[in-house]
Amino acid sequence: MAHVKMNRLSLAVLALLFSYPAVAEESLTNYRPLEWQDGAFRDSTGDAAATLPQDEAQGETAEAARDAVEGETIAQTSQDDVWQRIRNGFGIAEDTSLNPLIGLHESWFAARPESVLRLVERSRPYLYHIVEELDRRAMPMEIALLPMIESAYNSAALSPAAASGIWQFMPATGRDYGLRQDNWYDGRGDFTAATRAALDYLAKLYLDFGDWQLALAAYNCGEGCVTRAIRRNAQEGLPTDYASLDLPNETRHYVPRLLAIKKLIDSPERYSLAIEALPNQPYFDQVTVRASMDVHSAARLANMSSNEFIALNAAFPRKLIHSDTPVNLLLPVDKVDTFQRNLETGTWDTWKPYAVKKGERPGTIAKRFGVSVARLAEHNQLHLKRGKFAGPQTILVPVKRRTVASTDTTSPSTGRHLVRRGDTLFGVARRYGLSVTQLAAANPKLGTELKIGQVVRLPSSESGARETEPIQPAQLKTASASPTQAARYTVKSGDNLNAIAQRFDISVADIKAWNPGFRKTSMVRAGQKVIVRKP
């Protein structure tokens, strides 16, 4: 068993309790892979192993009877409060006698109730979605608390090791689990996408190791790290449970920190914590937008502060919502209608490429486009020398746009509408160009009264959805190119692929796809011809 001492190193770890550990990218041979067979996880020999994390302790007959009497009250409470759903779903076995680090961290958190309450408050917009996903997958609810020790529920958290987002994915691990990353979008900051990826990864680790504490350790330091520690102990005839392994110091404290937080959430009254109930209903709704704008404009359209908007939409590293395809945004349920209305009737800034000449001043350009230099710098890397542009550069500048943009407020599952406050059957039908009869036919059990959080299935007929013409990027105009011909750009001194892509509002991937010579290199030279419009 790993020997634990209260030395200076242990105390130093306490000072790092709210740092952002990275999800390791290391991946070696997996330890004891398991498969679901006949209602249980079994290893390659067919022996039963760990089961999904339900309450394993059945108790004696009398205790079971008492639990049955209390069950109805608890179930009713859990329907009203997400925190109670979390408590009811705790499922990671723990033995504090085997791991005194749990008590160490419990004491640390208990002495800092204000820090715990800040974590609780910051988690509120996200918990309902995570709990719903954990419930659907039958995974232990302790995982809903994991971002508290990973990122402190800071959606914009970025660790020194380049781990990003609430779930602190490393770049390669994020890509392995489907989180796209480019100049305009980083899926690690896309809350719903990153949550799916994190739970997929944790479920995979649980199947590999057959134990949730080992799975969590591997989430922190990597599968190979935990596998090697298990092999070392097995070769020496030592126990191979989490507390007995010789793991990196951060990983040794990782699970105890989570289980310590669990204790405070499970019995807040013991620690003089007042945790307000969290309504058991969606905090946000997903809106699909076919428009380009900066996050400040999007926040203004939703009548939110920029910080509030970014907390739910941290996937845009340049703070620009820029894509040739529809973009999914998350908005508080009570802000969706405001956003829709303002998007259809208001104005916002869309950002387009602008060629800067050597020697120009940022202040002159900012004044020309009616913005501050700080706002220009927020969306661009300005290469300056003595306050002037050091050379020709393509930057993004704002252009006012007033138009009708297409939005879609269905839930993340296509063809569904999530009921929000104030929705009526007639109103939902009108929004999608349907009749009440059509909605009723698609939802046989739908009553006349809609409830917040209820999902209404939309008929598969697409004629009802309200569609408007999406905003199109500015078209490249050339004298020699017809609409069916490829347009070519002559590379100038100081150009690179990224600058060319920005200039013509395309992606670097597009350039490489249309120009086979760039598939193995990103180097360009002056005078070179580059196809910048699809042939």
C-alpha cells in the first residue's frame, strides 16, 4: 500500500487544489478489458467483474423495508432538486481507512466553505445537462462533481499543459473523442460536445479497468500510467486497488479530492454549508444560427453580458462565431426568445478580412471601422513595430449587418422542441409552421398544457420548419473567373496560408483540398498561384 505522510509535499499539494490538471494523452496496453455480458461486466475468462455503479449494498430485510418506505419521499425530492438527484446517484465505493488522503482533503475543504460555495454556484448552469447524461448512461453521479477539481467549472480554463475547457481535455485526446479544433472553433470549449466526449472517455476507462477509482486515475494521468502501476504491484504481490498504487503525486490526490467534495455535497449541513436547491429543469437551450458575428454581438442580442455568454459558449478561441455551416449556441432558456427576436430585427457586427499596408496605425483602422483598438486586438494578432504595422497583414474588421438570419431552436436531437417558459401548443405549432393537429398526431400523449422541459416531437415533414436565406460570405470577384471556374490568387510577399484563408473567408483545409501541392507543406512563396475558390 502506498505510504502517506503529512510532510511538506502533502501541504504543497493542498495549495494546488484548484489548479487545472490535464487529461493525459498517454495510452498504452489497456488493463483487463471487460465486456457487458448477461447483465454484468465480465473479463476475457467469462468471470463476472464490476457492474455499473448502482447502490450495491442491499442491506438486511428490515433495512430494505425501511428504505422502501422512504423511497417515495426521496424520489419526489429528487424530481425537484438536481443536487438531490446527484446525492441519490452516488455510486463510487470508498474506504476512508484505506486512503487517509480523503480525510485530509475533506478537512481542507471544510475549512474553506466559501470556496466550496463558489464552486457550487459556478456549476449551476451545467449540472442538469451532466446529470441527465449520467442518468441516461447509468454512470455514478460523483462524475458531475469532477469539473470542480478539474477546472473549477471554468469553461475558459486553460492549463499550462494546454488542457482546455470544463473537462480539461488535452488537444490530442480531444481529437480522439471527436472534438474538432481549428482557428475558429475548439470543441473542448463546446460544453455539450465536451461533456459527451468526457463521459465516453470515462466509460471506456471503466470498461478497461473495472473500477471507477482506477478509471478516474487514468483520466488524470493516462491509461499507461495506471497500467504500469498495477503491473508493478502485481509482480510484487501487492494489492492493486487505487489507494495501494504508486502513482504520480497529483494522481494520488486526485480521487481523494473528488471523494472529499462528495462528502460535503452529500451532507452539507455537517459542514455548515447552505446549498440552495437547483431546479430539476434545463438551464439552457440550443439555438442553431446561420450567421457570422462576434461573441459580444451575440451576447447583446440575447440581452446577456459577454461573460455570461462565453461561459456557455467557450468554443470560439478568437471570440468570433465564424463558419460556413450552421453554428450551435447555448442560451439560457429565458433568453432564447429575446435572441431570436433581436437576430431577426436587429444589427450586429460580422467580421471580414481587410488588407493592412505596412506602416498603417491600428488606431486609424479602428476609427475607420468604428471600433476600439482593443477590440481589433481581441480578434487579431497585430504585428506591430513602434505602434505601426510591421508589414502587410490581413486582419479581420467589423462590418455592420442587418438581415434576417435563420435560427433553429430545436433541442440537440433533430426534430424536437424543448418547451420553455411561456410556450403554448398553438405557439409551438406556429413557430414551426405546423397545425396543432399535426403536433398532436406526432405526440399522442401530449396534453393541452405544456410543461417546462418537456420535449415535443416535430413531424418529420420539413415543410413546416421556418427557413430563411442564410447569410452568405462575400464572394471573391475576379475578371477572369466565371461562377463555374476556379479563382486563383497570386501570393504576395509576407503572405501565408492562414492570411490567405482569412482574406477570402475560407479555411486552410479548403486551400489544401483545392491545391494538392499544399497537402504536405504550408509554405508559400511570392508569385505562386493559389486556388481560392472551389473549381
